[in-house]
Amino acid sequence: MTSQTLAAPPDSRTTVHRRPLSFGRFVSEAQDRGALVVQPRMGFSGPALMRAGLLATKGAADAVVGTMTIDSYTRVSDEASAVRALNSGVPLNGFPITSYSPHTSHWVLDGVRDAGFPVQIRHGSARPQRIVTALARLGLDATEGGPVSYCLPYGRTPLLDSVRNWQESCEFLAGLRATGAEPHLETFGGCMLGQLCPPGLLVAISALEALFFHRAGLRSISLSYAQQTNAAQDRDAVHALRRLAGEFLPDTDWHIVLYTYMGLYPQTRSGSLDLLERSAELAVETGAARLIVKTVAEAHRIPTVAENVEALRVAARAASRHRAAAGPGILPDPPAAADNAVYAEARALVEAVLNLDDDLGQALLKAFARGYLDVPFCLHPDNAGRSRSRIDGSGRLTWSEIGAMPLGPVRDRGRRLTAAGLFDALSFVQRRHDRTLPPSHSRTPLPPAARRPAAHRQHTQEVAP
């Protein structure tokens, strides 16, 4: 697969929308006033519904980022299939930004995106050139992904191609600075496969992708981490990620973005809301500036606009309550917070990769070829596939096999996971929260949704960005 050609970045004369406050500055100003920025993972193929969804979420909380998530066809550069589906009236699982005319997409955003409501394009593509070109033509400059995180979990695109494609895309986005923009790029490395990846590896890949962006010229970056199975371990992980960002991203406006749990989601309304609230509290405790939320419908179907709005409000209220209860003494980065096992593991992995080659793209390729980075349960041909993880008795994610990763011996390898054991591990969070039924929430499970056409389904359980 060869890389795609990118057009030159548009200059200020060809940008239709006047650029409002930068994405990164919007987040930092919200954080300065004590507000957690909340954001949905919402995308619809119909322009009217996409516009309505943005308008509805815009006023859902004090600080909200709008999202246009791209459909699965566009993610793999199959615009022909996207157009056929649109012409046939088949709804897609996201907004086909490269298939609609710029006029249509401008209409979706007109009067919606402004200084108080930035909009980010989320996609999932190892070949993002056409997507970033399309978003730039709309006057947008915020998106997310990465050469590793948008390659290994999503298909069989060679990592070599993904690294090249993302290098071109990062350079293109960095070129938008000449138009007066401050383009923002968010890593997806902290969310690899959504679940069962120990935090040390998540933190390392997120930090490496952020450094990849930085070396390509970007100066507004967010580093992702997805809530996992143990709150104490998650706190260590976010503190570790903050420390690495401070060490490796000089002259950069950066923040941490936390994802509400990306794995098998609770099936009850009670369990779903409880898990969402715990993620908001984790964000407050660790100084994360932005939270990607999940809805009560995640285990069943594509969420509605109303369910996305509810999730934003629940998360914002939970964060506000937790901040107020903690009082003015809450300190997201006490001196010893980042001096933990997750940081030590992540730092070892980052240093091992950086020592492989001065070119970070080449270093990443060598790291996966040698097994220095090895994502458990990932079937991509460029992943060594020798690492394995498990959930220990305290609910922490630990290694049972490390393959060739430079982490030293694993003290307690435990038993290899059987098929039943893997299922139990995958459903660990779901089962735990579905058993936790606070009286303030309904105990009624959500009804299964009616079957939808395949093109309309969304992979809500683990990997959709």
C-alpha cells in the first residue's frame, strides 16, 4: 500500500471559516477555571442529524468539545462504498467527510463551531491523508490518532505504511500553523485495543506517539489514556503519563485526555452511569483536562443524541461534585505521584525505543520487529504477539508473559489464560459494575436494540475512536 499525496495546506485566503480560539487553548482555559472538558464519540452520516447532534451537545455542560466521528468506509479510504450507501439511503456509522461536498460539510458546522465550542474530527485511519485534507478545507484543525494506535488494532495495513502516512499527515497539519492556526493532534496510543493492555505499555505508546507528533512540527498535543480495571493503577498511569509529557515535550501546549473504559461496557443503566462517574472522578484526581465519555447504550447499540447529552452532563456533574468534595487542597501531581511502577515500566520502554534509531518512525518499526513493543492479544502481522496479560487478585492489569520487551523478569507469571479465563478478564469491569447498583440509578437493563444494517453498526465496545 503506497502513501497518499497530500495537497499543500490551505492559506488564510482559502479558509472559509475564520479560525476561533485554538483547541489546546480552549482546553487549558477550561482547566484553569476548574472545569473538566467533556466530549462524546458521536458521528452520524446524515448532515441534518450531525448538525443537530453538535448543537445539542454544545450546551450540555460548561466545557464541551464537539465531535464528528468518521464512518468505517472513509477510515479505509473506500469512498466509493460510502457514496453507494448514501445514495441507497443506508445510514453509516459516522460522517463521511471526504464524500460530501465542502458546501454540505460547511452547512453542518455553520453557526455551530465557535470560540466556545471547538470541533474535533475522530476517525481511526492508518491512511488519514484525505481526512486531514478535508478537515483543513473546512477550517478545522483538531483530530487524533497515531501511526501505531490507528494501525495495529484496526486491520492489516503494514506498520511501515502507517508510519509513512502519519508522518505526511503530521507535517501537513503542522503546516497549518502558517495560516494562523494552532493545529491540535491527540494520541490514541493510551487506548490500544481498549482493554487488557497493562498501563505501562499504554503510557509508553501514548508518549511515543506524542513525541512523533512533536518531531513532525506540532506544538499542541494531547496524550490519551483509557480507564482500565483498577482505580489506583489508573491514577499511577495518568501521573506517569503527565511526567513523561513534561520530560519529552518542551515548548508544547499539552494536556491529558482520559477515556471512559473502552472495553465491554456494563449492560445496566446503573452500572453504566457508575463507571462513567468513576472516570470523571479519576480525571479530577489526576489532573486530566478532558474526558471522552461513554453512554448508557454502549453495550447495546449506537447511542442517540439524547444519550450522548446525558453522558456529558453526568460526567460534568460528577467531576464538579468530586472537585468540590476534595476542596482546594486537591493536588493532581503530588511530588511522589509519578514515582511509581507504571512510570518505571513506561520509561524503560520509551528509552529502549528511542535508542533504536534517531528517526522515531524507524525506531517504532524496529521496536515492533524486535518485540520491544508487543501488544497482548493483538493479531496484526507486525505485532510479535508473544506478550500476555492478566488481571490479578486486586484487579490490576499485570504481565504474565513479556516476550522480548525490556522489562526484566516477570515475578508472578500465573497461569496462561484459557478461553474461559480470557472471557472472564474481558468482562471483568462489566460484571463488577453491573453488580454495583447505587439506589440513585435505575436497576433496569436497557432493552436490546433492533437489528440495524451492517453499514450502520458501530463498534462501541472497544476500538471505535
